[in-house]
Amino acid sequence: GTEQLIKRHEEYEIYQLIKDLKISDDVIYMNPEFGYKITRFIENSEHFSYDKPEHMEMALDLLRILHNSGLECSHAFDIEERIMFYYDLCIKNNAILFNDFDDVFSNVKEIIKQLKFLDREKVLCHVDFVEDNFLFTKDRIYLLDWEYAGMADPLIDIAVFVVYGGLQDEEVVNLLEAYLQRTATKEELLITHSYVALAGFLWALWTQYKQSCGDDFGTYGMEQ
């Protein structure tokens, strides 16, 4: 069912756009029609570890490079549009939703409504900025999987990391302030937590759709 979710020509555009930043995997070949991709093997690499503070520092340094690059692509990541799109896929594929879905969906719509009142800057974002998408070598970091990348509020990348990593309370504040390199404002905290709620809901819909296509994610959707 992935072909319903990913626009491979947009992923191709992103890789062309960011190649000079030297922050992603090295693409040798990519077919923008079907998404076939060959990347150079990264020797002696390791995954992200919370036990290594330098990993988080390097990841946030990379994120600031991306957000401050001034690069712009032709498409945006609109979380409201994605939520409605995933919801429609779930309905069309008879995905099993949750008992309290209607109540949660109502709250999600209210959060989206409030965010629309804010005139937030849009920058190039990764949108899948999670621990599984980092590889580290002795002297650098690689950020993989750019298929969701697009123009968006930069705080959405922080929120996605929070959701995937299961960060709570002070961990969320600490991550946001480490990214900002200063104390967060009340508005920035509210926006980040709003995107955490929306991202969790989005991935819950994603999971239920994928399960309707035959995949099994266990309790992941409910956790989101």
C-alpha cells in the first residue's frame, strides 16, 4: 500500500535539492517513477543511541543545517491534508479504527484550527526525523529516508522525534530547547505539543491503513 502514500518524484526532488548539504545517504541511482534507489554502503556505521549524548547533539546540528539552509522544494508537508488523506484510505479499505476515534478526531480538528491562527515560517523539513533514520560513523552523521520531506513548520521535526521516541514531559522540553539553543517560549511549547498530538494521530491512521493491506504492527497504532 505504500504506493498510495509516497510520491517518488517528490522524494527524488528532495535528494537532488539536498545533495550539496552532505547530510543524507549518497544516492548512486534513483528512479523517480518507481522509487527504485541504490545508495552507497556506509562502512562501520552504528545506529542512534540515547547512551551517547554526542548522537543527539549531532542529530540536532544536522537538523539546524537543514532548517537554516534556505532550500525550498515545490511541495509542502501539510499535516491536515495528510490526516484527511490517511483517514479516507482507512475508510476505503475498511481499516479497523479505535473505540474512541470520533472523540480523538474531534480534538485533532480543534488543534488544527488553532494552529491555523499562527503565521509560522515554513522551511525544508525531513518529517521522519526519528532515531531509526540516523547512521553514525566516526566523523559524521547520515539522515536517511526523505520520502516525506517538504516545506513545513520546523517544529514538526522535533514533534516527530518526540512521538517516535516516546519522550515525555521534561524530555520534550529539553529536546526542544536543545534544538533552539535557548529557553523555549510558551507558544513554542504549545506548538510542539500540538504537533506531537497530530503526528501521533497521523501515524495511528497510517498503521491502521497498512494493517488493512496485510501488515502487522501489533499495538503500535494504539500506542500512537
